[in-house]
Amino acid sequence: MNPHGSEQDVECSVVQHADGEKSNVLRKLLKRANSYEDAMMPFPGATIISQLLKNNLTKNGGSEPNFQGSGLSSTGSEIQQEDACSNSSRGSPQECLSPFNRPSMTQFEMERLTDEHLRAKRARVENIIRGMSHSPSVTLRAGDNEREGAAQPSSPRENYRENKRKQKLPQQQQQSFQQLVSARKEQKHEERRQLKLQLEDMQKQLRQLQEKFYQIYDSTDSENDEDGNISEDSMRSDGMDNRAHDSVPDRSDNEMSDLDPGHFLDRARALIREQNMMAEGDKPKRDGSRGKSQGPTSMHAEGKQLAETLKQELNTAMSQVVDTVVKVFAKPPRPVPQVFPPLQMPPDRFAVNGENPNFHTANQRLQCFGDVIIPNPLDTFASMQVHNSNDQTEALPLVVRKNSSDQTGSLPTPGGHHHHSLHPSPLSSAMGFSPPSFRHPFPLPLMGYPFQSPLGGPTGHYPGKDRSSPESLDLSRETTSLRTKMSSNHLSHHRSMSPTHPGNEGLSLSLIKSECGDLQDMSDISPYSGKGLSPNHLKKAKLMFFYTRYPSSNMLKMFFSDVKFNRCITSQLIKWFSNFREFYYIQMEKFARQSINDGVTGVEELSVSRDCELFRALNMHYNKANDFEVSLRPFRLFHTTKQLHSPYQATLYYEHSYALLAKVAFPGPVIVASGSQEPSSHLLYHITGTIEEF
DNA sequence: CGGCTGCCTG
DNA sequence: CAGGCAGCCG
């Protein structure tokens, strides 16, 4: 097909001004996309809004036979593609193409065919949405009322369902969760404060070192730089450099470094060292150049010595600081792999391809996933994307293929390349964790992060990085990093957990607690091993959900290697994911609707914060016990200029980009719809943070 | 037919 | 979250 043609088409419909016009355009787009959906319908539940809008449109007599093959909104298709592909993760990739293969159907036909279905669906969601009444932003606009009316169920049965749904609307936990949230906020603040102190300490030390350095050189003019800022800035910029280097896939590095915690630590330290060295080294160099004329030779000798000393000092200092920070942050009994350099970077589409030292653990994990997810053939593609990343992306379920051979082949399981690795993996044993437990998670956005410059946040920080990205536009304003607390299993055990989870006791915490305990005690004899699925497995699954919405049974087997799979277990797991999806999509739907009601017209205006319903809901559902800390950072939605030329397009896009949004809310690899129809045009996006392991 | 999904319900 | 059901697909 001709993606370009469609793009243009979309672009044409794009207008950026008058509200009336705006809504019209939006409607058009929506409608078109809608028709599209009707045709593909791969993803039920993705259309409510469009449906409503369509109804509205019809009422206004603004019917528009806008549905022609070439006129297909690339946006819509892409979006759909995302879902289609996701849905077909286990199926044939061709499904992704389906939309383009069926422009022959008339809108009418399609409407007729799916009308009922859609209505039911709509009604359902309507109810759900209606239940959001507590949300201040739910105020429906004039048009909404109309839509509501139009959306009325047409059959008694639907009506019935609707009522049922209505009743079910959960609202209870809202409160307690808020408390939780605030509690956590405080906690977070505390952590940040401490971190900040640590950083300041560090900076002080650095400053001292610098001074020493300068003294030795008797430098007089080197103070021009605000030395105080080095630690942070240099680190950051260094991170960029690293990123840049890493944009080149580094396979060897991706091999997970064998998951040796010690290794991680060492590496992390080494990195920090490097960074600091660079930070310190930079300025001196400049001075050196000045002094060169005076005595280059001696300078070199001295310089080397100095460098050595400096290195050592920095090394120790940094190590200490890092350790301290880590302690403060993770408080795990074994702060092993927790040491990670600034992790604060905006989702880097290339992060996946290139191992980024800065991401370390997180990245390792991701990497892992990336490998798992990206189908072999795509591997190459992925790397290609790096250069050709203009087109993009598509939310791919990690499970691209069912092909077990494929998977096993491309599955560099955390433990290495051995299939059972997952659990018996070195790390796991090293950590003293038993299979079903979350492996200790990852990297903390340690320093750096909390201090992200307010200006522009991550976005503005990496001038260098974006160069690799054809369009730095695919951005996202908020990224999330997630840090798990599971790592503090032991600790929590010994200490009291309460401080960490105030007011959370009632929930699954107890479960987790016991589970953790069990797991700890019987590292090898998981209470559930062999038997059914444990609560931990559930958690694992939930977490996993953020990486793959449609795990294949093979994948499940791999990630739940401690479970003896049988039909029952398998279907149970699958059922879980099904349930997850349901919930998840509903949340996305809500969010989308709410945002639109709030007047959001484009992705730029979208944001997911802790206060936002979406976040709360998701966190509630998938991270009830706050095993993982989800830190929100400014996020950016992914898109490319090709896909989104306007706010409307963006809106449309976003309307369907459930996955996208969720991925934004929660860390994990994200893939966005691609402009091309190539089934292979998928690219993993990394949002930051990840779980150490499942 | 088996496997899986979505949808609805409890 | 699980059970049931229907529909789709290989």
C-alpha cells in the first residue's frame, strides 16, 4: 500500500485552529479510523470513542463516505496495527496487513456487520466510563450527552448488562489508595532528599578533588567552570556519550553479562568511575592545553600520575558514595546489582538495540526482553531501524512468534542461553531467590534522576542522542522508571515492612510477605513448585504483562519455568493475561475518554502522572503491593512525524494507543505502530526501567 | 478438534 | 480472578 498517500490524506484533514473545525476534523479522522476498525476489528474495545463520535456525526447529518482504500488513515491503520499485531502475536503477522487488504468492503457493510457488536461493546465501556463519575474531569460536554444517548443500549439484554456493570464500578479502593499514594509520596520525597544529600556530598568531594588538582597545577584560570556542577552534568552528558556509543548494538554486552551481580556492580562502578574521570578530566585537559606551551613533557608525566591518583581517589570516593546512596535507596541486604549510574534518560528508542551502560541492569533486562521479543528476522530489522528509524514502530507484544524454535533460539534467557536458565540462573541463586520470586529488580534511577533538570526534563538533555534519532520527535514527555522493592525482600523481612508500605497491609501485602518468606526459606522448594500457580506467580504474570500482553504459551513456559505446565496451568495463565488485558484496556479507554473530555487534542497534551487515574488504576491493579516503584518522569509519547502530523492525528492515534499509554505509565519496552505495513517493521521502544526478571 | 481470545458474569 | 461461552484459526 501506499503509506505516504495515506499520510498525506491525513495531513490534509489536519487543521489546527477553530474549535468547530477541529472537532469536525477530528470526527472525520475518527470516523475513518472507525471504519477501519470495523473492517479489521482485531481489537474489540478500541473504538468506543470513535463510535460515539461517529454517532454524533451521523446525527448531525455529516455523513461522510470517507472510506476509501487510499484514504485510509495511516494513523488509524497504524494504530490498529498495533493492536492487530498484538492480537496476532500468536498468529500470523499478515494480520497486520489485513487493514490494507480490505478496503473493498464498504463502510456500510462493515457497519452493519459490526454494528451490534460495537454497540454492545460501547455500552459496556460506556458504563465503565460512567463509573468514573468521581473523576473531576469527567464532566461531559454538551456533545457527550448526545453521545451518551446515542450509545444507549438497544436491547434489553445490553441494558441489563449495563446496569450490572454500573453496579460493579469499583470505587472503593480509590480512597485507601490515595492515602497510600500520599504516603508513598512522602516516602519518596524522603528518599529524594537523602539522595540529594548524598549527591551534594559527592559533589563536595569532587570539588575538593578538583581543587587539589588545580592547586597542583597552580592553575589560575581554570575556575571558570562552575565546578560544582560537574558531578551531575558531566554524568549526564557522559551518559549521553555512552548512549551514543551504544546506539551500536553491542551484542556481547547484551549477553546479559551473565547476570552476575558482582559483574554488574563492578561495571557500574567502573562506569561511574569513568564518568567522573571524564568529568574531572575534561577541564584539566583544557588547562593542560594551555599549559602545554609551557612544558608539555613534564606535564604529561605529571599528568599521568595525577590522573592515577585522581582516579583512585575518585574511585574510592565514588564507590563509597554510591554504596551509601544505594543503601539509602534500595536498602537491600545485598545492594549488589543496585548500583547504577544515572538512569534518567528519556525513552530511547535505540536503547533497545544498543546496550547502554547507563541502563545497566535495567537495560540488561530489557535487552533480554528485546531479544526475546524481537523475532529473529526482526533482529536485523531492528538494527536497521536504528538508522532508518523514521518509520517506526508498533506496539508489539513481546511475543512475536509462537514458533518455539524461534523463541528458544532467540531467547537469551537471563541465565544465559540455556533454557531453564530463568530460575536456576546464576543471579537467582546468587540472590538466594527462588524461582517464583521476582528476581531482584533493577536499577534505580539513582542519582541523576531526581535532579533532572526542570528545564525540559529529559527531553532537552540529550542533544547528542537525538542525532541518532531522525526525529527526535518521537518523544515522550514522561518516562517512567520502575524500581522494584522486591529486592528488599530479605530486608523487609527482617525489618518491619510497614514503614515502606503504610496502610497497605490489608492488601496483597500479606500474601507477598508470606510468599517472600516462603521463597526465602525454601529457596529451592517453592511451596508451589510443581503445584499450581502461586500468588507470586500472579504477580510475576502481572509484571510480565507489561512486557507482553499476549504471551505465547511457550513464553509462559519459559518465564514460569518453575511451574509444571499442563493444560490447566497454561490456560490459567492465559486466562490471567486475558483478564489483565481486559482491565488494562478498560483503563486505557477511560483515560482516553477522559483526556478527550478534558479537551486534549494531541499527544503533546497528554501526560500520565501519579495523580492521574490511569496511573492509579494501573498501579492498583498491577502493583498493588507496590513491589515495584514506578517513578514517573516526564514522558513522551512515541510517534513519528510521519504518523502524527497534527494534534488531531495525535489524538486519533492516542485514542487507540492503549498500549502506548500504558507503556508510558509503566515501564517496559514499547513498540509503536509503524507507518509501514511491513509486518517486520516493529521496533522495540524502551521506556525505562524494567523488572529484573520475572 | 484443540488452542486461544474476547466478552460476560459471578 | 475464574468459569462459561462463543467464535476464530490451523
